[in-house]
Amino acid sequence: MSEVKTPANPSRKAMARVKNPLPVPTECRFCHSEVRVATHQEVYGRDYSDWPYMYLCGNCGACVGMHPFTNIPLGTLADRETREARKNCKKPFEALWRSGQMSRTEAYTWLAAKLNIPVGECHFGWFDISQCEAAKRACEERSA
């Protein structure tokens, strides 16, 4: 019988699949309060996947999901404004590669160069608000 996987007992195979893992957040980058493991149910009122775990600041509500079956954060903690900025900048980016102008990998490589960051750090879940705005502008200019 296999053990139930949780963030405290993640899948070794799933952990090994994650490239460029970020460290587990313990302190909120916005208010410096303690961060803990929570579930989608607790934050959103229902679970959204087979892996409903996330990191949550109990003080300001900043949060970030986890890669499935791991305890590795999908990005950095995001408050409401940062989550909104990430969502808004990702749409023009996805439209760019989904249009067939370039592959998804080529699009990330292009965007990393435009933002002057290493391609391994070009993840929307890692972006702050100013990076989101710069990414959105670059994608919209390319599509125009």
C-alpha cells in the first residue's frame, strides 16, 4: 500500500521533475508574517485540482500554489494586485505563441531577452507587478 502524498510527504518523482525550484516560503514578502500550508477549499471555498495545496500568509492573504504532488511553490507569494497583474500579462503572451508566430519555448526565450532576465527565471508566477507590466507591453507591441 502506498503512502498518501501531502506537502509534508511529497512525491520524489514529482519533486525531481520541477526545474528551477523556488524555496518554500516561510515569511510573507509583503507583510513579513508567517506563511503556512493551506488548501484551495480554505482560500477559495472549493478544491480546484487533485493537489489542492498552497502557501498562505495568515495575515495579509498573499498566496501561491504548489507544483502537483510536491511542496515546491509555483512562484512567489502574490497579493491580490500581483495575482491580477500576472493574470493580465499572461493573456497577451499566450496569444502570441498560440497564434503560431513562435513556439511556446521560443516565446519564453524571446520574452526573457525582452525583460533582460535569464530564460530559467522567465515564469509569470515569479514576476512582480512591474515585470508583469513590461511583459504585457512587450507582447502587445510584438502582436501589433
